[in-house]
Amino acid sequence: MISRKRYATPFIVWIIAGTLIPLLSIAYYGFTARDGGFTFANITAMFQHDHMQALGLSLLLAFISTLVCLILAFPMAMILKDSKYGKQGFMIFVFILPMWMNFLLRTMAWQVLLERQGVINTLITMVGLPRQELMNTPGAIVLGMVYDFLPFMILPIYNTVSKIDNHLIEAAYDLGASRKKVYTSVILPLSVPGIVSGITMVFIPALTTFVISNMLGGGKINLIGNIIEQEFTVNSNWYLGSGLSLVMMLFIIVSMLFLRKFDKTGGESLI
Amino acid sequence: MKRLGKIYILIIMLFLYLPILTLMVLSFNEAKSMAVFTRFSLHWYAELFQSKLMLGAIVNTFSIAILAALIATIVGTMAVLGIDAMKPRTENVLLAANNIPMLNADIVTGIALMLFFLMIGVPRGYCTILFSHATFCIPYVILSVRPRLNKNTDKLYEAALDLGASEKYAFRKIVLPELWPGISSGFLLSFTMSVDDFIITYFTRGAGINTISTLIYSEVKIGIRPSLFALSTIIFVVALVTLIIVNYKQNKADKMAA
């Protein structure tokens, strides 16, 4: 036997020290008051007006950007599936390349484009239209999210769609199905695993981001990620920050369970 | 229909690449303007490379990435061999725990590690970043190495031992070659994830230490300088060249296999 149980020891120690104890410490701080006593106050603090507003906006913007990514990515994946093999490799390359560029720089690119003195406004004024306030709007944040996360939607959907047997589609047409029927009854059900992992890979980072909202929202628009980040870095109130993180984790877990219901394969195509 | 598809691809490509292209053009702009191109100049590149902060951040980023990927690869590969020897139930529990850092939001992982370091009283700096990066890289190594381990490997290994090979020799000649594709892709995946990470580094770094990502973030907060455009251009070109080389090698390997 090459396998020996003790080989896993460093890994087990690492999981305990690097993952389990840190997560438990969030739970500990989340239920602890500043004076050290037990409390629910850090959890219920989510109901405060500012926090509710931030959470609501995060859910809304994450939902919109996920939807936009899905609408843009699905046709792209289908076009890729139908294109010639040699071209496919090139196209996938095209979608992977931006992922290799630091996402802060990619977000900064939109700052440069949307700024008051930026590229788009300069073009607008050149044709004689008034300057627009494009930055620091929820729209700018959605744009940044879609831009940063679109490849993460395209690739998993493409991975599942490309494995669909073309004979199935031809058979459906031969049996008299309309184009619409082929999509709704054959292609869409078979691409569910890819869609589910695409949604997971876009929705969760979008829901929890604080970077995109900070850079394109100019610090004026607070998402739940911003509130939590500020509790840790500016206010140094780890208790409140942990409590709010626990509530946010609840939303992540619920959305994952919800998505898993659709995906019977259990997320095999996640990577 | 074909035309429509081509137009659609073009639109998506423009959406993905025009912003990057804008940064690349502006990086050669003499003026600081974010919109008007005055004259060709390389002085933002000069500024970038004269910045001690940036050079330090580059060294940190790559040394952390190499070390974290190395640690993760060793721990992860050993874990695959160890887990394989366990009862299916223990195996499932460990693999589920292994999934946590991958499924968790980065901000939660970052905060959790930060609290952990504060609780045990470790000052945050280079080592805490390294530990955190290895933590989120290990799961990816396990996921890429595990599928390479199969019943056949075990039998060949036993056969080698029966024929008088030492354990070390059999491991080097049988097991390692079998696992190698998984090990190397796990290493590369870890390396790129580490270089790319911002959120976890942000929470686990100390005050005096920067990686490329955290330095970009603090500079963008003060105000965008075109030297960051120069940095974008360099990163883009490096990524492009690396991917082309990887693709070329893969194509060649595929052709050899065929």
C-alpha cells in the first residue's frame, strides 16, 4: 500500500488551524458582547436601517448582475459550441485571458472610462452632449460586476453545453420539435449543471464584494461587504463585524442550497 | 444566423478588451489625463520601476505565490495518499471540510483568518499571508491530484516492491509519474490563485507589507496614477505570452499523443 493514513496529518492539522478554528472564531465573536458576555445584539444589528438597506442593495445588485451575466453568457456558450474545433480553443483563450489580469486593475479600467473627466464623458462632450454622472451609481457597480465576473459564467456553461450530444438535438428536430421546444426541453435542461455553477461563481462574489462598490461607488454606496469591511478595518468592532458576517453567511448557504436543488449532479462541474 | 453569431462574439470581445486596451494606450500618454492623448512617452513605466514600494510588492507577491504553491502541493499530495487509506466515512468528512475554503466567500475566509491570528496573538505580516494562501490553495491541489490516484497505481507499486524495489524507489518510479500531471496542474493553479488574490491578503497582511494587489488598492484609493496603467499593460502582456506558450506546448503534446 502506498497510502498511509499518517500522510494526511499535515493536511488535517492545516484544515483545523486554517479553516475550522478561524470559522469558529467568527461564530465566537459574533455572539460575544464587547464586555465579554453572550449576546444576540451583533446578529440582530442586521435589522438596523443602514444595514438592512446595504443588505437589500447587495442582494438586488448581485441578482441583477448574475442575471445579466447569464443572459450574455448562454448565447455565447451556444455559439462557441457550434463553432469549429480549432476556433473553439482560440475563443476560450480569449475568455480566460482577462481572468489572468488582476481584477483591481480591471475594475480601475472602468473607473477611467466612467470618471467625470474620463474617456466616455470626453466622447460625449465632443459630440456636444452634456457631461453625465456615470460614476458612483448603482449602475456603475453592476457594470463592474458584470465585467469582472462574466468569464466565470461563460466557462462553466460552455463546459456543459459543449458536452451535449448533437444527435440528441438532431433527434428532437427530426421528431418535429420546434426551435423553441428544442431549447426548452433538450438544451436548457441538459445545461443546468453549468448554469448552476456559473450562477454560484458570479452571485456569491457579487453579493459579498466590497472592492467593486468601493472603487465604482466612490464610497457613497454601501453594500453589505463594505459595512463588514469597515467594521474590521476602520471601526475595529470585530464583534459587530463577525455578527454581520454570520448573517451574510446564512444568505450564502441558503442560496447554495436553493441552487443545489436544481442541480442533481451535485456541483461536479464547479471547476 | 452565422453572421449574427459573429457580431455577438465581436460585441462581447469589445466589451472585455476595450477597457484593457484603453489602459494600455493611456499608459504611453505623456500627460496625466485619463482621456486625452498628448504625446508618446515611457515615463510612467520609469516611475513604476523606480518605485521601491512597487518592487517590494512584486517580490512579495511572487515569493509568497511560489512558497504557498509549494507548501500546498506537498501537503495536498500527501493528503491525497493519506485520505485514500482511510475509511469511506472519514474520507467524506475530510473532503467536505476540504471544500469549505473553496465554497466560502473570500471575505469570510479573510476575516476568519484575521480573527484567528488576532486570537492566538500572531502579529500579521509575511508569514500570516503565506499561511492563509496555502490554506486556500490546498483544496485545489487535492482536487487536481486525487483523480490521478487509481487502483492500478497501487498494484504497480506493490509489484515493484515484490520485485525488490525500495519504497522510495518505487514511489519515485511508479507513484510520482502517475500523479505528476495532477501535481503540476495543482501547483500552477495554486500559483495563479495566490498571485491573483486580493481579499484574503487584505485581511491577513500587516501594516508594513504589500503585495501587488494590496498596493494597487491603496494607490487607487488615493487617486489613479498612470503608472498603474503601465502596470496593467505589463501584467496583460505577461499573461498573454504565458498563455500562448502554455497553449502552444499543449497543442504540441496533443499532436504527439494523436
